[in-house]
Amino acid sequence: MYSFVSFVLAILIVSLAMPYFNSVAGKHLMMPWTEGWLFPILIVAAIVIGLLAGIYPSFYLSAFKPVDVLKGSVSRGSKSSKLRSGMVIFQFTTSIILIIGTVIIHRQMKFILNTKVGFDKEQVLTIQGRIQWKGIKPHLRMNC
């Protein structure tokens, strides 16, 4: 239930933030609300995300025996502490990699947009196709 509410909230946030993103990015993206394939895909995605979010807690809790839990003889985290630690390390590593990648891409885009390339972009000749340079090279040198 929480994942479904979160999914609906995420779609609402995306639809509200789309005009601001378009103005910042200089793009014209839009949600295809009138397309027939959108809602079935959103419903399937919400169901799959909800199932995936509930699998780990259900398996974790189903491993306990009710009699042992009521007696208080269950030790928490002995078997699954490696799995839990591995998942936390994976999430932390993934977050660090994504943050570093975002900073690198931001700096490179800033560098590309603000660095002088050494020539006037308006005065560049682009020739497409195959050219026989032996025949055209003397004519280009005559005009210099």
C-alpha cells in the first residue's frame, strides 16, 4: 500500500515538475496521458515495485518460528546480518558512484559550455561525403 501511494505521489510530482524541467533543460518533454499504453504500464510497474518492496520483509519475518518468538529465544540478525550489511554497502556504494558521476558530468558540461575552443564556430566549413583531396587541395590553397 505504501509503495502504491508513493508511486502515485511520484507521478504527481513528475507531472507538476515537468514544465520547470522543460524550461531549465530547453526541451519539450510531456507525459503521454492520452496514449492507451501508459496506464497499463503504470499499473504493472506499481504492482511490480510493490511486490519487490515487500519480498524481503516477508521472507525475513517468515523465517521466525512463532513459538521461539513468544519464548523470547530468538536472536536478531545472526543469519541475515551479512545480507543486510551487503545491501547497505551496495546502496551506499551506488549512491556514492551516482553522486560522483553527477558532479563529473556537471563539471564537464560547464567546461564544454564555457571554454573557448580556439576558433570561431560560425566560420567552420563542413563537407560531407567522400572528397578527392588531391583535386580540391590546390584550389583551396589558391584562395588563401
